[in-house]
Amino acid sequence: MIRTQLTTDKFAMSLSMICLIHCLFAPSFIILTSAFLSFSYDNEFMHKMILLLAVPISIFALTMGYKNHKTISFLLIGILGLLILILAVLLGERMLGEYGEKGLTLLGTIFVTYSHYKNYQVCINLDCSCHEE
């Protein structure tokens, strides 16, 4: 069995939460530090980079969870969450508005985090060897 299930699920949950924190708090951080920092910060670039990391890691973790435990519902919920996150980045603030983009990001993050958490819980409840490192 694949022994990276625990690590990939935890890492994917962390990336989803980083994406959410970035989306919700980056504007405040930029405003508060604008007098102190002399560099330019591209909010959309950062959002895309986090998503570029989160999508393959999440797909890998959820696919391994499905292969190890045969629970497809978590895979589908996770993929739906990833699609929502991708949609939020593609449509962006221009089309969705600030609250629309943040709402979609929040919804996608909840789905992705929930799916990884349930994937991890199934692994623990089955007491399988796929999460041992």
C-alpha cells in the first residue's frame, strides 16, 4: 500500500487553509504593511501559485485514499471543491466581485478540507497501514 496517505492529506488540507487565509486576509495585510514594505505584491499571482500546488497534491491524496479505501464520495467532494477553487481563480474578482470570489473560495476550501479530513478519518478508523511512515 502507499504509505504517504497521512502526509498528503494533511499537506492538502494545509494548502486549502492557506488559500483561504490568503484570500480573506491578504488585502488587510497589504493595507496594514504598505507603509513599511517597499515591494509590490500581486494578489492574483499568489492565489494562482497556491492553487497550482493544491490541485495536484489534492488529486494525488484523494486518489490514493480512494485506491486504499474504496470510498468514492470523498473523492467526488474533493474534486468538486477543487473545481470551485479553480472557477474562483478563473472568473476572479472582475466577474464575481470581491464577495463572490471570496465566497467561492470559502466554499471550495470547505469541500476540499472536508474531503481530506474524511479521507484521513476513514484511514484511521480502518486501522490500515497506508498512513504509517
